[in-house]
Amino acid sequence: MSAEAARQVIRAGEYAGPTSGLAPGMVQGNLCILPKDLAADFLRFAQLNPKPCPIIGMSEPGSPKVPLLGAGIDLRTDLPRYRIWRKGELVDEPTDLMAHWRDDLVAFVIGCSFSFEEALIEDGIPLRHVSCGNNVAMYRTSITCNPAGPFAGPMVVSMRPLKPSYAIRAVQITSRFPAVHGAPVHIGKPEMIGITDLARPDYGDPVEIREDELPVFWACGVTPQAVIAAARPDFAITHFPGSMLITDLRNSRLAAL
């Protein structure tokens, strides 16, 4: 379906799952919404950490619209599921934000690895979580983000198991997509980045890693959720991991030529 059709289905409350594979060809985005008085600090945080937090869109204070990403988008209703945070604690996971929206909120839309997944699949690289219909596995790491104001904390990564030849090709392909995390930040040996058990991801679903495969890790747009938990702002909103904003931008526009 088209991006607009997918958003209409989500807005109607008819879909509340992962968005990977919906509206093929279209850019999807992670979401982080904060009060206006924290927006400048978060923008600086994103600028200092472009691998996990590549911003592709930003709203005006109090507006649920991001016209550059799609004229019909309403951030209050167009993601399948959200997360509400108070003082760093997760307190709710609603399917819309109508009861939570405030006039002082600024929204940041962050590039998502679902965009480069399409390029990997088109090149013949199999992605097991996609073929199984699962959410991608995501982990908090020991990699420390560059701090800005109250925002500091660990980088979150997404992991895809690949055969070595596919891993090499995946580095080449995803390097062309800096707006959606770019090349991997680590390959193999998860303990070197503080991951102790690949079978127990912090977000998403576990995935089988076979003997002839390497775990390949990319910076992930769920990083702001780990940072919010550490910074403990009075109020924040994020997407539910794997349930993204589907935009009207095409993935092909994000590839660096």
C-alpha cells in the first residue's frame, strides 16, 4: 500500500504492529517528542551523535505536523504505538496521543534502518527478522553517546545476522545511507560493546544466529529512549520500538550518490 494508505489504516486503529515492510520504498522514522525547553539540547545531542540520531524532520512547537515528510501526517495518530515517559519511567504505551498532546511539544523524526533494509534485500541479502515477520533485535551497548545538556547515555544498536560475504556487502550498501544510520558500528564479538546475551534483546525480538553467520550491529534510532531513561525529563514521548512513522519520502532519495 502507499504511505498515505498505510497511515490511514494505522490512524483508524486497524494496525498496531511493526511497520517494517509496510509501504515499500518509503522512508520510515523514529519519533522523539519533548517539551520546548528541552528541544534545543536534544537537537544539539542529535547533532553530536549523527549515527544513532540522524534527524530527518522536526515540528514547530505545539504542531503535530511535519510538512517536509508528508502533508497529511499527524504525529498524534499516525504511528501504530507510542511510549509515554515521566521522569524517565515508561508509564503508558497508547495507540494515539490525543490524550497526551500539549502545546509546548516539539517532535523530532529520526531516520530508521528500515530504509536501508530495502536496499539490502534488493541486493539479495536475506534478513531473517523480515522473513520471519518479527521486529528487529535491538540492544543497549557500552558505547557512550556524546552528551548535550541533560541528554547522555548509551547507544542502542540493531542487529542482523549475516554470512561474512553478505556482511561485507552490507557495509558497502549501508554506507550510502548516512541519513538512516549508515554503515555498521560493530561486527562480531558483541561482548566488546557490552552485549552479554544476544538471545535477550532489550527491544524487539530475538533472532537465530547460525554458525556460519556474524552479528552485524548498526546504530539505532531507539537510542533516545535509553537516553530519556537516563536523563529523566519530566515528560517525553517516543515511538514504540519497531512501530514507526511512515513518511512520503522515498528511500531512493536518502542514498548518497
